[in-house]
Amino acid sequence: MFTAGSILARVKQQPFKPVRIVTSSGQQFDVFHPDLIMVGRQELTIGTPRSEDEPVYDMQTRVSILHVTALQDLPPKPRKAGRAK
């Protein structure tokens, strides 16, 4: 079982590691930027951007922490050619 504290600790890790949030209904939310998730006492607000490398969301979803069944590490996205580090 996950708590707000355990999820917040995972999201605040430095450097940030992309994470997949899996729910009891089978939904999956991939989070590639720490600004796209807010942790509340009983729920998460997860932002979904237009593309994976944007830190701004187009849509948001609220998920009860009671329904979070897994936090899975995702590989970091490779940098695009020509992009500054």
C-alpha cells in the first residue's frame, strides 16, 4: 500500500526519475516531469502533456492514493539531436 509520503518521496528524488503510476483499474499514467504530479493527502493530481517532453499539461486526472498499486521506473527519454544539455 502506498501513502502520500511514500509517493511524494519518490517524486522528489533527485535527479527526477520518470515514473509510471499504475492503478487498481489497470490505468497507467507516465510522468516524465516532476511538475506534472501533485500529491495530496488522499489523491494525486496527474497532468498529461501534449508530448512527453513538455512540463505543461493539457489535461489533468485525479487518482485516489488507495487505488495506486504500483510505481514503476521508466527509462529517461533520450535527448533529441541538436538540443543543448
